[in-house]
Amino acid sequence: MVGLRSVRPSTYVAVGAAWAIAVVLLLPLTVAGGLLAAAAAVPGTAMLWAAWRGAVAGPRFRAALLGTGLLLTGVTGAAAAVVTVVMPAATTDGVPVAAHLYLVTLILTVLVTLPALLRPQQHRDPLGRLRVWLDTVGVSACLILPTWVLILSDGYLRGASAIAAFLGAVATALAAVAGVHSVRHRAALRWTGPGVALSLICLIALVIGADNPANPNSAPAALAAGAAMNVAAWAIWWGSVRVDPDAGPLPAVGSEPAAGFPLFTLPVLGAAIAVVARLLHGGDLDATAIALCVTALLAVATREFVAAIALRRHADHLTHHGNRLRSLMFGSSDVAMVLDSGLAVRWQSPAAARHFGLSDQGVLGRPITALVDPEQAGALEGFLTDRLGGEESDESFSAVVLDGLGRRRDTAWTAGGADPAIPGRSLVIHIRDVSDQRELEQALQQATHLDPLTGLANIHGLRHAGRPAADGGALIKVELRGLTAIADVHGTDRAEAVLVEAARRVQARIGATDVPARIGDAQLAVITRNGALRAHVLASLLVTELTVPYEVDGVSAHLQVWAGIGELAPDTDIDEVMRRAALGLRVARTRPPGGVDWYDEAVEEQLVRRSTLEQDLPTARDRNELELLFQPVFELAGRRPVGVEVILSWRHPSLGRLPAAELLALADDLGVLGDLRIWALNRMCRHAAAWREQHHPLWFSFGVRPGELGEESFHTGLETVLATHRLPRSALVVEISENDLHHGPESDALLADHLRNLRTSDIRTAVGHFGAGPTSLSRLRILPVDLLKVDRKVFSQDDGAPASVGVIMEVAVTLGRRLGMDVVAHGLSTEADLATVLATGCRLGQGDQLARPMPAEHLEALIERFRDAPAPDAPMAVRLVQRRPVD
């Protein structure tokens, strides 16, 4: 099969022609006719193979059935030729065996091929279905009549010939009508229908020729039928395998193209010739021939009458649509024109005079380019020439048309193809007046890009004006604070009047090429193409000008003004420039009114870091990024842990570990400090309860912010955690940083009350980082504190500090003892720090020199090492648990 594919089609044609010539010259005509019919098996086999592989353009069932019919015909032709040569006189019931073979094949072929042609079902109106049946009856009668008149009525009335004539004629009519009147799969059935009809006629001729061997015309008829069979077979192959069934659009119901097809021409002509020949040779017409003639004439007459009705209905339908089209053309706002090949106007619709004032006398015969602006004539000519040449495009052409009154109209031109009456040499164009649309677009564009109150550009206009340019520039963003207060005190109208006056002042101060805009309720912006220095000077001038009091309706109003500047670089998007100017404005707002600041990358890094932390902190616990670190507090004499400071830590995946103070402040700002505190207390108390079983005197401190002490949720959560883990209250130490004492929102008296309430409930209190801030020593007298953590700045001798720092530490230790506080040297980092602290008599210490903050498992190992060590001296042990009297 692969080898056959490589053979050229011309080779097949040459071999077939040589085969046919050899058969005709060397064999009797009857045998040659059968062998030529046998060649139909070749396209039949090809169709079956294509259907099995799915390589057909149409339905596979059609190719399979029609291929089977051709294969049967080819096998029968070969068998009949062999029988004619081997047993020329063999008969069955007086009928030659070859005739029997052809008749059986005819019946089988009809049963196989007709279902393939009658599917799919064709959707027709009632008149269409009636025309199909009339054509079938008429063609059947016209096909039977010549056979009856010329052969069967003269004594050759044999069963095989009669059956073949009647059955074959009806089947041939059905096949021809199915192909001609097809609606669905029309492209394919136009080939297969006539091909099947021709093949059936050839089989009828072979049956009659084999059934009447004594007739001198039988042999030529058999030869002609065999040759015609090949033509029919290849036509069937082409329509089944190669032709797309629905290559063209489906015709509308009632308007099938076959309504006027001359289907009866050849059958009627053949029947008439047969009847005339019969009469010229002295014959007569019997009753059967007359009945066939009458049937054919009635079918033809009725069919033409039905066709006339269908054509009349179709004409009425076209007239109706034509009237509707005419009314649309008269009422349309678009002007339609027909141009010839020279682009001269040959016809224009009535809308041309109504909308453009263009009369037929002033337009027809003139070039279409004379109607437009001379500067656009060349471009319009090129546009229309391309469309006239067949180029298809949905693009339109905009041109200015000079109407009949001399006015200029904005128009849009589109090409609609050729005029059906003059195909290939004409062009239909449509012209629409879009002047109102353009004016509306301009008004909409202005409304989209301008602020309606101030007349300045809005945010969209600023983006449009701030497109990157080679000369660069700067964007100044100005914030006006105080408009809300003006609206609350003097009314919204006066606040708007102040804003309008501020916009006027900005416009009066900027240059001709600068672009002012209002980008928010109380924010203005200016795009200037000046350099950095002049942009900063302009921003300062604007801030000064906008700060001047506003006199509105006898009322004096004041605004606070800040400005931020971002560089308008050629490679920077305008939105990015606005963001940078906003960052500069954010920095300026941290200072008194009147500040002007440029965008700074360092500030952006801080803001980005802050924003990142704000986004990630609420879900940090779910990602297991939060943890507790533990730093022990040691009794310095024996280096034995007596307490632990618990530090809440956050290991951010990209920013690293955050200091506890920053984490607590951030959580407080975001409102999630309470949840983090409860989570940390739960984990701390769970560890504390287990560790105190190994080292009973151990206490645990944790830092809080002063604002937490006044929250009921903090105390409720603390009580719940202590009860859950059965931890004594005296094991906890609540620590407040000295910096929080100075900057916190709580007053001294209120903070003292909060600490006193904790001590009353047996929870110890502490002040951390003492000495690092401005807290006076006298403040310690009023604060109920049990533990005083002295900062390293008090006792460290780093950076050339004088040796007198030890004296200061000694004073702090003495003061703490007299006030009943335990003193902890916090931040021991070197051996020198440790020696200084020990010399002052301080007994407790904490810092990296003794132990760094560590995970829970490391602290547990440290506690384990001290579990079996001897207990500290009695005075020290008592010291660690004694309490300062509650004031």
C-alpha cells in the first residue's frame, strides 16, 4: 500500500487506458463490456480503505456503502465476462447466467447505495418535498419509456429485463433526485448522486444486453455501459472521499438552487426520441407506453406548476425584503454610495441629501475624492483603491467632508464590498457623520482628565501629562491640612472656596509648561520640567503661598501645608514618581508645617520594612516564626541561676530576628499584642511549671508595656494561664522598661496603682534598663517595684568611661536595698563589667557574659546542671523571696 502511494496519478491513467484498449481490441464486445465494468472495483476498494482509515472528507458510512456497491459491480462484471467466455450458452430458466448475475448485483447495489444517498435527512418545506416526489415519478417514467418502447414491447419481454428496467429506473430517479435536490451535504451529493444514477443505468444496460444476446445492439450497449461505469465509479469516489460535504452555505428553506434545475431535460428528450423512432419505423404505442407518457407529462406539468408557486412565493419574499431594505435606506443616518472602477460616484442613497445636503446633480459622475478635504484626498484614494482590488479589512477611514452648505463634517468611511449588479468593477461605501460623536468624545475626555471644582487636572490628567520625557523634571505633591476644620466651622461651601483659591495660587506661581493637578480631597500636585534646585525652590514658594491666610466671605481661614518632591526621570513611571513624592511628603509631615522634603531611599527602606512587618506579623504565629528565648539571672557569688527573663522573639524569614522592644511596639500598634501576650504566657508558664519542680526558687520575668496593665483582658488572661498550669503567682515578675515609664501614656499615679494591684495579688514587679533614661531616683520611691534592673550604661567602663562609674552603681545598689528592692546588673558583657558589679556589692547579674538568650531546651540543660548543687546561703535565699511592703 505504501508503494502504491508513491505512484503518480498519470501512471494510473496510462495503465487504465492501455488496459481498456487491449480489452476492446482483443476480446468480444460483450466480454469487453464486463471486464471494463470490473474496473469499478478499483475505486470501490479505495473507498473502503479510506473509510476504514477515516481518511474521507464526508461521513464514513457513505463511503463504505458506496464503495461496497462499486466492489459488487466490479466483481460481477469480471464474473459475467468469465461466464460469457467459458459457458456462452448457459441459461437458468431460459435466462442467460450473465443476465442473472447483473440483475442480482443491480438489486444489491440499489439496497446498498440508496441508504447512503438518503442520509442525512434533508429539511424541506412541503412544496419542496412535493417537487422531489414529482421529479422522482417523472424521471422514473421517462427512463422506463424508452426501454419499453424500443425493446420490451417487441417480444423481448423477459423477466430479467423487465425487472431491471422498472426497478433500475425508479432507483436511478431516486439517486438523481437525491443529488440534485440535496440541501445538506450538497457539495458531496452533487457528485455521488449523479454518479450512482449513471452506475445504475449502466447496470440496467448490462442486464438487458446480457438477457438479449441475439440483438445486434446488445454488444455495443454492453461495451458503452462498461466504459460509462468507470466514469460513474470515479465520480462517486471523488464525491465521497475528496469533497467536503458542506463546503458551501446551506440555502434558505424554500429557495433551494435546484428549484429551477432542468432535471427533466435529458429523460424527456430521450423518451421523446424513443417514441418518435418507434412511430417512424411503423410501430405503435401500446397501453403501457401511453400510460408511461401520460404519467411523465402529468409529473412534468404538476412539477412546473408547483415550481411556479414556489418561485412566486420566493419573489414575494424578495419583494417584501426589498421594501424593508428600501425603507431602511431612506431612514438610515449612514450615506451609502456606489463607486465605479475609477472611484466616480454612480449612485448615492437618499440620506446623502438629507444629512449632507449633497444633491445627485452635484455628486453623480464626480470622483469621490472631490468631496473630502484636499489634504486627505490622496489617502482616501489609496484606501478605496485597496478595497476595490479585493483587500478585505474591517478598518475605517476618517475624513472631513465638505457638505452641500460648505460646512466641514467629521466622517467615518467603511467599504462594504462590490455592488452585486456590477461585481468586480464597483465598490459600495458607507459614510457616517461622527461630528457629534467627536465633540462628545472631546467633552468626555475633558471631563475625564479635569477636576470639576478647581479646573485643574485630576489624577488621570496628571498621569497623561506626566509621561516620561527626555528632559526629566520633578513632581511636587502638596498636602493641605485644615480644610475639614474649615468645613466643620464655616461650612462646606467656604471650604471649597478655600480649595479653589489654593488652586488659583498654585496656577499663578507655576510656569507656563508646568502642569497643576488635584489628586485628592486635600492634595495638590505640580509637574515641573525644572531641575532639582528650581523644583525645590518652587515647592518652597508654593508652601509659603498656600500658608498665607484665606479671606472668604469675611472669614479668615488658615491651612497647614507640607510638600514632598519626587524626581520625574525618563525611565520612571508616573505612578512610581507619585509614590516617591508621597514618601517625601510623609517625611515632611514629621516636622512642623511648612516642611519640604525629597524622596529618600533610606526612608523608603524603613517604610518598606515596617510595611512588611505589619503584613506578616498577624500570621507569624501560624507559620511558627514566633518563639520564646530565655536568659537566666544569676546569683553572682555562686553563678547559680535564680531567675529567668523571658523574651518574645520573631524570626522573620527575610528581615531576620526582631528585637523584643520593636516586636512589642509593632504588635501594640497593630492591635495584636493581647493575642501574642496570651500565647507567650501559656508557653512560658508551661515551661516554668516543669522547671520549678527541678529548681524551686526559680522565678520568671517578662516585659510588658504600661498600656497593657490597664486592660482587663491582660489580667483575665494572666489569671487563666496561672490556673491552667498551677503556677504560683510569686514565681512571676512583670517588668516595665524605664523608657516606657518616660514615654508611655500612663501617668505616674495610675501606673503606680497598676503595679500595686499586681503586688497585692502576689505577682512581683520590676523596672528594666534603669539608668538608660531620664527617670529620677525619687520616682522609685513612689513606684511599688520589687526588682530593679540597672542598665549597663551605669556600670560599664567602655569607650573611655571614668572609673567613677562603679561609685554610681554602688549608689544604685545601696538605694535599691534601702527601698527593699533586689538589684540586678543587666547587660554584663565583659569580665570588667562583672568585676565592677561585684565590687559594688550587687549580688544578681544578667548578660551575655554569663549566658546569652537561649531556647527552652538549652535552659533546661542549664537548670539540670544546678539541680543537685548545694543551695545558696540562707541569707541569700531569704533575700530572693522577701517582699517589699506594699504601700
